Amino acid sequence: MASMTHLYAVLPVTDLEASLGWYTALFGRPADEVVGEETMWRVDEAAWVVVAAHPDRAGGGILTLGVTGLDRILARLTAHGAGHEPVETYGNGVRHAVARDPDGNSVSLAEAPPAESP
């Protein structure tokens, strides 16, 4: 069986330039790479979030990211004028919030509870 070594999750948007500010606020930094019409943020050694202009597909993306510093990320989005749904805490302690980009793509942010000390 062939192995798969990289993940590229693509979020389609109507206007790439208009979306870059939102994604820069989400990630807290400019994109790591721009390749043609795709703007990419590395989120792990072999995982990328790609924002690309695909007007016919925009708004239907669903992405969940495991994060640390959820409150800091939400504060950056709020400072940028982007809202988010209320933070929920699940029974297992995971804190979760959903933010939507200008096209309505759903980006869920999930933060695991702090590890307990032995």
C-alpha cells in the first residue's frame, strides 16, 4: 500500500485578497507560502491549510484545528473585526469555538484541557 505523507486542506474563497486578512488574524502571521493562486499556512510538519480562490465552491469548507491558546486566537479574530460563536466546554474538558471566514467557511478551534500532573 502506498503511504500518504502530507495533508493539504483547501478552503475555497470568492476573493483571495479579501480573505487574507482574516486568515492572517486566525494564524497570527502571514502565509508561509504562496504558490500560484494558493496561499498556504503550515500548521504542522506535514500539514497545511490552503486558501484558494474557487468562487463556485466558496463557503462550504469545514475545518477543525487542534490549538493551544484558544483565547488568544479568538482575541486576535475579534480585534480584526471577525466574530466567533460562543466557546463551549465539552464533558472531556475540550474547549471549542467556531469562527467563519468572510465566505462562511467554518473553522472550528478545539483546545484540549491542560495535562494533569502525575
